[in-house]
Amino acid sequence: MRGKKLLAVLAVSAVMFAGCGLKSHEAIIKVNDKAITQAQFDQMMDKQAGSGMFAAMGIDVKSDKNSFIYLLLKDRIVNELIVKSLLNEEVEKRGIKVSNADVDEAIKTIIDKVGSKEQLNTILKENGISNSQFRDDLKEEVKMKKLAKELGNSSVSDAEAKKFYNDNIDKFKYPDKVRASHILVSVNPVEITEIVKSDSKNKNLDDAAIKAKVNEEIKAREDKINKLLAEAKKDPTQFAKLAKENSDDTATAVKGGDLGFFAAKEMVPEFSKAAFAMKPNTISDKPVKTQFGYHIIMVTDRAAAGQTPYEKVKNDIKGYLENQKQIEMIDNLTESLKKNAKIEYVNEEYDPAYVKKEVKKSIDNSEELAKQAKQQAEEKK
């Protein structure tokens, strides 16, 4: 009997848990009778809310679904999902296919531009993009390029490229630049304090003891950077090896600390001031302190201000202008498809008209709260 009861409980649990996933497969919008599901919306919302400027600013967009920011993002995502559905339908009608070989070729082109596969992986990691996500996004891009080619001619003539160059000549001018490598030993008192506090061995320490341990760790890191500086000065040919083994800047450590060429404004002031005061093939006399910690800088080259010749950027300009033409053709197609599409908002909460009303409510509420706060401040005076 106990066995039967257990099976019955498991059966009920299975039904309940299965039901939890049903909502995600519900259609919230239908585009020419093809469903856009809650799961598709949630996936794109997670992707966009958790990356880019929102993540950089530490904003949890999804914490308040009535907020101005969330509603604007919601409206944008709904439009993107509709456009994607319409374009995919057009791609299917035209029999356009994207093979793994097509994606591999696109990846190879990108690797050639960034320098190496390792560098591409570093860029993806820094931006929180997985290799599988990168392939999926690239597959969509290749698909759109194939569609654009069927819509018309997007080739760019030499005359068009030269005109763009002449019309935007300031874009091709560059300031004085320095090429340098560095070794970073990170020194962030707040971060070090958290590390010390999180150590179970320190849980009974008072604030003074914690502060002492933090200062001890900072001193150890200062000793480390000075020791590394002495080693680098003794044998500059070992600088890249020292950077690979010791630098806390993992993105450049793999390249021996190489930062490439950079203008003064591209680095924090303390770093730029030191680097631009140095001659090629020299190492900084002392560690350079910035908000990131201590740096040992080795300047390897300098480049005077100038202007990139047309011939050197000709192919890049053509690629850019060709891409702009393709985007314009895709945009025109999208507008046409939208006008002739049957779009049904199964869940009214995703109807742009509904979202627009909610945005107005959010703005009105914010203005009212601001007004109340101002009145309260005036009453306290």
C-alpha cells in the first residue's frame, strides 16, 4: 500500500511540476498565425536586462515590471520579436539556409580582424557572451546578410568610398599615440576588506584587527609590485613573461601585458601621464598608482599624430557602407511586411498600445512622487 501511495504522490507531483512550465509556452503574440511565446519574451528580456549599460550601472531592470525602464525595454523586445518572426518567415519563403560552414567562415573573418582565436575568446568573456550564444547571434547575422543580397545590389563603388572619406575626414585623423605593456597588481581596499572579512579565520576580529589585516595585505601587494619592478629593470627582455605570470589584468596578461597603441584620453590620467612621458623601450622608474592598483609600464613604441591614408581604410569604408545599404534594405522590407502582416496580441499586456498607457502611468507616478517630495522638503524648511 505504501508503494501505491508513493507512486500516487509522485504522479501528482509530476503533473504539478509539468504545469509550471506550461505558461512559458503560451502564445503572447501571433504573427501571421505563428506564435511568439512567453518563453521567447522572457529569454530575450533576460539577455537584454542582464547585459549592456543596465548591468554596467548595476540596474536590476526586472525588479519592477511597472517601472519606466522595464516598460520601454518590454516595448522594444516585443517589436524585435515581431520583426524577427516576420523576417524568418520571409527567409523560409525564399528558401534561404545558413550552414555551419557559413557560420565558421563568418567566425574566421572576425578572428582575422581581432588578431587571434584567443583574443576573440577574451573579448567574448569580457562581455559575458558564451561561444554558443555568439554562434547563434552570428548565424542570425549571416541569415540577414543572405536575405539582403536577395533584396538588391549593396555593392559600394570606389567613388562612394572616396566621397565618404572626404566628407568624414576628421574620423580618420588621430592624435599622438603610445604603445605600451603593463603589469598590474590590483590594490582595492574595499575588495581586500571583503576578502579578509569573508575568511572564516577572521570572523571574531574587531574592526581594528580587520583594518590591520587589510593594511598588511596592501603592504604585501606593494612589496610584490616593487619586486616585479626590480626584476623587469634587471632584464627587460623578461617583461612579457613577468606579465603573463603575475599581472592581475588577465585580458592583457595573455599577451605579455601588451595594450597596443592608445591615445592619452583612452587611459586613466595617471597612467597616460606616465606613459606619454617615457621613451620607447624604457620601463617606468617606479610603480604607477591608479584606481586599479599599481602598474609597471613598459613603452615599446610611439606614433605621432596624423591621418590614416584613404587606401589603408578603403576596404573598411566599403564594408561599412555596404552594411549600411543592407540594413536600409532590411528596414524597408520590415516596414512592408509589418503593413501586410496579421498581428494579434493574444495577451493584451504585450500590445504596444497597452504598454504605452503603462509608460504614461509610470511617468505620471514619478512626477507625482517628485512633487510630493518637493512639498515635503519645503514644509520642513
